[in-house]
Amino acid sequence: MKEQVSMLRYWTAGESHGRTLLAMIDGFPAGLTVDFEMVNVELKRRQGGYGRGGRQKLETDQLEVLTGIWQGVTLGGPLTLQVINADYKLERLKELERPRPGHADLVGAVKYLGSIRGVLERASARETAVRVAAGALARQLLRVFGIETIGYVTEIGGLAVDTPAGTLDEHRAARDRSSVYSLAPERDAEFEQLIDETRKEGDTLGGVVEVRVENLPIGLGTHAQWDRKLDGRIAQAVMAVQAIKGVEIGMGFEAARLPGSKVHDPIHYDASQKDLPSMGYTRPTNNAGGLEGGMTNGQPLVVRAAKKPISTLQKPLDSIRMDSKEPQRASYERSDVCAISAASVIVEHVVAFEVAAAFIEKFGGDSIEELKARYTLYLRQGAAH
């Protein structure tokens, strides 16, 4: 039998071209003053990045909270988040006759014995707008405890950039200067040229994003149950983002190619750091990416995700007509050429939500003040252990 724990979780609803997108968050503590502007900035960033399509010029995403908040402060009850679709036209759209390779079109229509249109509108990454909003609230909760996140692009279509040394603030400033949300804005012209050339060819591009979470305490997550290991929960949340095909934590796949002596992070102790969330335990490397045994180890959490190229092509691939099964080119819907910048925003926020959920499970409490008291006690006990 599983032990009962405090849980933070959320569900989403709504279609790509429907009237509204909704998310309900359960288990969010009372007492957080919500910064709506911060959420809306993240929603706007999700719509940006070089290579996006025409719809982003039509939508101006703004968060509305329908329940669970009073005078700007969370109440402890379920939060209902809403993002309105300005480009609402679902009832006027025609059915697609030819499924697009790489999309949910064919398998969803067969599974539900229904229309392609009904599948693609729900399967669309448009749904991630409210996941970003939920993650932005989670980030605000984490900030109360000094925990910060950042997401950025490290690769587009095989063109990669290294992660430079620097503080989180320096990295955020560099990313926000970049048209593709990388940490190397001086290389934007290279990425833009690659995207422009791909657009002319009627093709699309994917890439790789990285998320870092800093100032985490030791002990979020658990080894005790397979489905509550934090690395597994993060991997599931990231893989559930549309078009993500691979997730790495820390060294990731490279760890399989090296001997253990070059993979595992030595453990040191520095008494001058015992009052930090790491409780004085230090590592000269962070190949584990901040997670060991399904739990945070006090080092920065490092997660990477690989996003495949967008499946809707201006020069469509072979497909069939659903009615006759005759061969034809796939249907074309308005689409982006490259949405990897948006993916970096989405992945950052789904990771932040899972970290916040693990934080609440670890420390419990119905309010921010209870969380603070329990967190302070835990750090004091851990440092003395």
C-alpha cells in the first residue's frame, strides 16, 4: 500500500481551434501572491522564437484564473486556469481527408473510429499554453524557497552551441537576447539562415533543449516506489510534450559509453556550505544531473530533451485518402518551420511543475507558511545529520 502524501497535479482540456484552453491544478498551497505579469511573459515567450508560423501573430495569450484565488492570493483550493483562443474556428474547419505522417491523425482516427480533425485539434501543441501557465505558477512557488529554473536551446537541426560558464542571471540575459533562445546570441544569424533555407525547401527542423534547476535541496523524490522516483516523473512529463522523442538527465546516453570512474560524481564535504540546500555536500562534477536513486542530490538538476522536426510539411510526404485508401500526398495545415524555441519554454515549465510537486510531497503543508517552517526544519536537521 502506498503511503498518503500531499500531491500537486494538474489536468488540461481544450482544443487547438476551440474557444478556450483550461487547466485545473489540485494541491497548490494557500498564501502565494500570484504574479500574473510573469505568467503572461512566459506565455508570450512560448509564442516566440525564429521560425514560428502565422498563428502566433493572431494569438495574444493571457492567463485568467477562474477559481482558487482571491485578491491575487491562492486559497488552497483547486486552481482553474484559462487561456482564450483568439483564432477560434473549430466548427468552421473542414475534415482532413489525408493523414499527415508523424502526426496523431491516422492512429487517432482509427483508435476512436472518428475524424482526423477531432484528433489533431486535441493532439496539437497549442494545448501546452496552459501547461506553461501551470508551470509558471509552480516556478513562483519554488522561488519562495530560492529555487530557480532556466530553459534554453542547445541545438537546431544538427547545429549546436556549447553551454557557457556564467551565472543563471547571465544565462537568462543571453537567452533573452537570442532570436532562437540559445545562450549564444552571437550565433543567431547561423540559426536563422538554416531555418530560412529549410523554409525555402518546404521542410522543417527539430533540435535539443536544456533545462537547469538550481538551489535544490537534497531529498526531493524517493527511491522507495518506482513511480515516485523524480527522474522517472520528469522524463514522463517531458516526453508527454508534443514531438519530444528523447530525454536525458545529466550525462544521459554518454554515460553508457564511458567507464564508471569517468561517470560517477565524487562526494566531498565543505563545512562552510552546510547552511545551503546542499547541506555542505559538494561534487567536483555533476554528471548525474542532480539526481541519484530517484532523488535530488543537492546539485543543479540538468534535463535535456530532443524534439523531432514538425510533422506538417509544405512539401507533404506520401499518404492515402481515408475514404478510398488511394495514394495521395498528405494534407497541409498552417504550421511552423521550427518551434524548438517554444519547446525550451514548455519543457522548462513542465520540469518546474514536477519539481514543485516533489517539493510539496516532501514537505507537505496547506500553506506557504507551513512549507517554509517544515523546509527550514529539514535543512537544519539535514545539516546536523
